[in-house]
Amino acid sequence: MLKEIYHIAVPTAFQDNEALDTKHTLDHIRQLYNQGIRSVLVCGSTGEQHSLSLKEKVELLTALEEEELLVSDMEIIFGVSAIRQSEAEVLAKEISKTNIAAILLGYPPYLLPTQNEALIYSKSIISLVKKPVILYNNPARTGFDLSVESVLELAKSDSVIGLKEAGNSSKASDILRNVSDGVFYIYAGGERDLLQKIQYGFSRLSSIAGNIAPIRIQSWFEGLLSGNMIEQKEIDCINDVLETIYNGSPIVNLKRELSHEGVDLGRCRKPLGNS
């Protein structure tokens, strides 16, 4: 079970020739750790999952596993998704051998699997990874919308601990009302409309803006969850951060802002970053 209610979805670093830059990816994670962050999502929701080959994903996974302090003192979540189910299964098997804390199980873009096909895909990966699993539904990016019924079916597995929902937020209420025994967490995918999502039952945050303001975003989220009054000055600061990240392409903006702070994650793989 994952204890942290807040994790940061970290970008993947690339060199100028678009080759994977594992060193700078890990450098950024270490900086977040040194600032007090205790959970990150790697190879996940910053839109770079499907630009990485299986070989690159395994390379990144191997490098993380060699970072003993990070894997022992952080909840590291690794994204698993692929156009081909066989590749996702290979990655799941590799993750099962590591100290990675959990996986974020995403769905392939463009293919538009049926709900039954998606269930078979999911159950295969869940059985192979032998780790806690967060389902990831993002219909705007994949074209596929995991139904409430499918979520509830997958939640019957003790391994499935939650859902990162980036589609219809109101689904959270239906899921939480009907989920079987045990605790089930709904993660917000990013900071947009966060207060409304909390009202629907979202209780955890997969943060993008936290890459540039890790503790500020965490404190804000925890304040919203607890219902504490937040000073207008702090709300204005948060809104400035969110405007910087979400006005345009979030991952492009994020890498630009991090570079201004001396964090070198390189550019995005084209066409992202074309200007």
C-alpha cells in the first residue's frame, strides 16, 4: 500500500539528439528528494511514456534500482503502458524484480480497445507485476475511457489500490460508492479544478506543477483536503505557478521553467517543443 497522498510526475530528460538522458532525470529526482518529496512518478503522466522504447524504459528502471537511497526512502511509481501488450508485460516482469513501490497502469493511445480487451490487458499486467497498481484513465490523450464498471471489476484485485482519473471527475463518486471492501484512492491528474475534484472524492494528487514548486503545491493540496483556510496571497502564488505550467503545452513549459532554475532536462522530443 502507498502511504504518500502526493507524488510528483517527473519529466524524462533527453539529450539534444533526443536520446534518453538517465543521469539528468535522476538528478531532478534527487533534488526533489532533498527538498522533502517522498514520492515520484517516473515514465508516466508527463506525456512521454509512449515516446520511450521498451529498451529505454528498462534502462531507466535499472538506473533507478541502482539508486539505493531513493528506492529505499521514496515511494517510486513507474508508468506501464504500451501500444503492444507484450511489451507492457515484459516491463511488468522487469519491475516485479525491483524495489519499485508501485505502477501506474495506463492504456494504449489510438487503438480504442473494447472494455473487455482493456480488462484482459490490465489483468495480465497486474498478475505479472506483483506490485500495487494505480489505474490511469486519460481519455483525452488515449481516446479510450475506462468505464466505472471496468474500474470496479479491476478493483476486486487486492493489488489495485486506486485510479488516476483525468477524464470525467464525477465518476469518482460512483466508484467510491460501489467499490468493494478495502481502501481505494482516486488520484487527480494534475492541479486543474482540484477543489472540485476533492468534492467528488479525489483524495490524492499526481502533480505536474510540483516539479517547480514541490512543497508549495503539496501544502496547498493538503490545505484543500483538510478544508483549512488558505490566504489569498498564497492562492495568488499558486495560480501564478499553474498559469505558467498550463498555458500551452505543460511539459514544454515545465522543462523551460526548470532550465531557468538550473535543472537541465533538455528539450522535448519533437514535435513537442516545435516553435
